Amino acid sequence: MLTAAEATGRRVRRRAPISLQQQYQQYIMQRIEAYKHSLSRNELMNLAAESTAEMVASLEGQLVLTEVLVLESVDRLIAKRIKLPSYKRWRTHFQSIREAQREPNRWGLSPHHPVVRLLHRLEPGDHALLIGTGCGAAACLLAAYDVQVTFLAADLARVEALELQLASEALGETVEAYVVQLGNGWLPPIEGEAHLVMIDADALRTLTPAERDWLVTTLQKMTGPDGAHALMAGEGSPATTLLAYYDGWMREHQSAKRRAGTAGSHDLLLEKPCQSDNTSNESDRHKLLDARD
């Protein structure tokens, strides 16, 4: 994740976007896996048998069949059955599709949404932790920007619905979704530090004070220096109820013009201070945040 200063163009981005060839391979595998999940066990066994019979007929005993060969043959059969496009044909349509997926309004998010305001700082491969069912739309948008997303919610049906939506959009490669009871003192491990944490305040409403303390402080520890937390207001759960946990964090202040008429006007965006920052650096970041208002 870029710092506020780097995002203004003073430095080049640290990571290159994933290549089109890699994205095509991800798209193919997602479509194949989604098709497999739509089949019953008997249908899968019949598919494997059909694939094996074709291989035996074509190889005429010249090669010993292995599990890997059978799996590859099944994938090729599925690709043919669901008529997956060639790389050349896919590439022709990919750019317009991905551009549409990177539009916040495609997912029902306003231009003033905290995650939307951070998009210019996020890089491919950055990690985001999203807590609560209200973060589903943001998960789709971040996936379109090749951000590694870990999505946590207690509602199984909502998690499964998100996974199906991501698969249909070929965006599931960078998203891991978990059904988690947030009060049980467990969070899935992530590789490295989180660059963005998004918390749906409604997801914390039923937690005890001790459970809420543990969850928020753990998420803060998992967040890297200069990382950001987006606190999202829920029904009857204002984001400001979590502000007491963010002493010392830098809060983005919205202008009156931005707040007026905005559905998410009570959402908050806060940045974790870097331990080595001095007073002048903190002042510089505040100016950069205020300049966007």
C-alpha cells in the first residue's frame, strides 16, 4: 500500500499489476472449479470416467494413467463442455469487463465510500481484512483491483452468496471467505500485514465489551504502519462507537460538501501512524488528507 505522499505521484508504485496471461489462467480455473462445484458427486464420477475412457482410447496403452493426468483431462473436458474462450478472444473482452468491475457504482458503492477513497493507494497484492456482511460489495471492488481479500462474516448464507457472485464475475481468485463467530477469539492467519481493515459496526453489535476489545485490538496489531481502517456504520450501530479504540490514529475529516446527502456520512476512515514518523511527517499527511476534501 502506498503512503499518502507516494500516492500523489512522488514515487512509482512498488508492485506491477498481474499480467493478462496470469489473469486468463485464473479466469479459466475459476470457471472450471465453479462448474465442478455445481455437479453432484455422481456427475463428477461420470465425468472422470468419460475423461479416462477418452484418454485410454487416444493413448492406446502407451502411457500409464496417473491422478494428475486424469485431473488435467477432466479440466480440458469441462473447458470444452462450457465453451471457455481462447486467450485471444478472452483478451478482446477483458479490458472492458475489468474496467466495469472497477467502477464503484457497479457494486452499489458511492464515490465517497471510505474504501473507494483509498483505491488510489492500494496496489496489486495488498491485503485487506473485511469484517461483517456489510463489506460484501467492497470485497468485489477490491478483488477487481487485484487486492488479496480475507472476508469474515457469521452468516453462512451471505458468505456463500458472495462466493457465488465472485465466481460468476471471475473475481474469486484473490478472495478467501470464512464463516466466523467473531466472539470466539479466533481470526484466520494472513500472510504479512494487513494494508486495509474494513469493519461493519453491525457485526460487532452483539459482542461483549471484552470480545470487542480483543477483536479491534487484534485487527490493529495485524495492520501494518500507514495501513488504514474503514469503520462502516450499520443499522443502529454508528461507527463512532469504535472511535475510543483509535487514540493516536489519524482520522480523515470530510468536508461539509462531501458529508451532505451522503448515505454513509457516518463512516470513518483512519490511518495507523508509523512508529518512526516525526511531527512534521504527521503534519504533512494531515495536509494531504485535508487536500482531498
